[in-house]
Amino acid sequence: MNYYIITGSSRGIGNAIAKQLIKVNNYLVCISRTEDEEIKKLAVANNCKYHFIPFDLYEVDKIDNLIDEIFQHTRLFKKDRLFLINNAGVISPIAPLEKADAQEIKKAVNINYLAPMLLSGGVIMRAKDFSGSKRIINISSGAGLNPYHGWSTYCTTKAALTMLTRCIALEQGNEKNPVEVISITPGIVETNMQEIIRATNSQDFTNVDFFIKNKEENKNKTPEYAAEKIISLMHSSELKSGEFYDFIEL
Ligand SMILES: NC(=O)c1ccc[n+]([C@@H]2O[C@H](COP(=O)([O-])OP(=O)(O)OC[C@H]3O[C@@H](n4cnc5c(N)ncnc54)[C@H](OP(=O)(O)O)[C@@H]3O)[C@@H](O)[C@H]2O)c1
């Protein structure tokens, strides 16, 4: 059995990943605040095991309970494979730091960074004795490498996620049953997040015109295309733990 724990499965890239993984012998544990009923129907129709956990990743104090629930559905035997896909993320607040709402900053830090960190730690601990393949896929962003005006919260949370990836890879390098971990930037993908970016005013985000133009010129990738590339990479024997994969360059 292949177990896939996917955060942010209700729409966008996470939704496309979940749908493409609906197959016999796969077990999807999907996490977001809302459920996409279509995933449930497709899972039944395709004889794929599926469990949805409604959870607000802002509530990091409850992540232990989330990990307990995930592992109630994850019984690992030697030939199984386990994947954690830390995909859920938010772009807001978009504004120069002094104008950004403090509560929105806290939300983004929890959802984009603290939740993936705690989830990764929990999965590493719970799967310590499992000798099969274990991989963590962190959906990061080019904004974690390069600063953008108005995106101080998003950039710093994604930079932290990318560094977390490198730290876990280093620590796991010494382990008997290591977890492999990578971070990925999927490029510009046409999702709700892009709609939020394009709706920002140029005082709060000076690069907004670039994103509007990219959409007008039909350059944005589809979530299905991004999901296909992510799935192919996460199953690849060429995967290098600790690496940051940039889909713009791949
Ligand atoms: N789209 C792009 O161009 C792009 C580029 C680079 C990186 N990324 C990264 O790719 C990932 C997916 O982004 P996307 O574009 O697919 O975004 P999206 O369409 O806005 O979807 C975000 C997903 O995250 C979930 N989520 C948001 N807040 C949550 C919360 N408090 N608790 C639990 N789940 C929550 C949402 O589910 P609910 O609302 O149901 O909770 C939704 O399923 C993000 O990490 C993003 O930073 C995207």
C-alpha cells in the first residue's frame, strides 16, 4: 500500500495531486478545512482507500491530535511506501510589512511553516521503525529564495520551509531508516492563490502587473500539469534528499 498524507486537498495543486493519486493500492489521507466531495466519489469508484480529516492548520496546538488520527489510518508493513505532502499554503497578507495585519501574519506562519514542521516531526517519529520508503514533499516557492515587495510573510515562511527541508535531510542522513525530504517550487500555477495575487493593488504589491500579464498571455501552468510533475518527482529513484527542485528550470 502507498500512503499519501496530503494537506490542502480541497482545491488547487493539492486537489490535483489527490485526484491523480486515486488508484487501487493507494491510501489517501487528505487534510483541509473543506472537503472536495468529488475526491470521495472518485475514490469509491476507483477502489482507492480514502480518509478525509477536516482540520484548520492554523491551529498548530492541535497537530498532535491530527497526527494521532493520521496514524490510526496508516498501518505500515515492510513493502509499503509513505509520503507526506505539505502542500497547504496561503499568500496573504500581501502588503509592505508595516501595513500587514498581525493576525494574518500569524496565520500564514502557522499554515505555511509551523504546521508542516510539526507534521514532519510527527511523521518522522511515528514512522521511525518503518524500514520502507518514507518521503516528505514540501511545496515551497521561488519566493522562498528571492525577496518580493509586499510578500515579506510569504517569502519568509517559504524560506523557512526550504531550510527545514535541508535540516531534516541532514539529520535523517545519519538514521537507520531515513526519511527523504525535498522542497519544490511548482512555478506559476493557475489557482485561487493566483486570483488573490492579481486582485492586489500595486501599492501593496509592486509586481502585480507581471502576474496579470502572465495570466493574459496564458503562461500560467494548470494545477494538473504541476501535480503530474510533482507526482513524477516524488516517486523518482533519482530524487536527492535535501534538494530544492525548481519546476521553472526542470
Ligand atoms: N499557485 C501558484 O502559483 C504557486 C506557486 C508557488 C508555490 N505555490 C504553493 O503551492 C501550494 C498550493 O497552493 P495553491 O496555489 O494550490 O493554493 P490554493 O488553490 O489557494 O489552495 C490552498 C489549499 O490550502 C488549504 N488551506 C488553506 N488554508 C488552510 C488552513 N488554515 N488549514 C488547512 N488547509 C488550508 C486550502 O483548503 P481549505 O481552504 O479547504 O482549508 C486549499 O486546499 C501552496 O503551498 C503555495 O504556496 C503555489
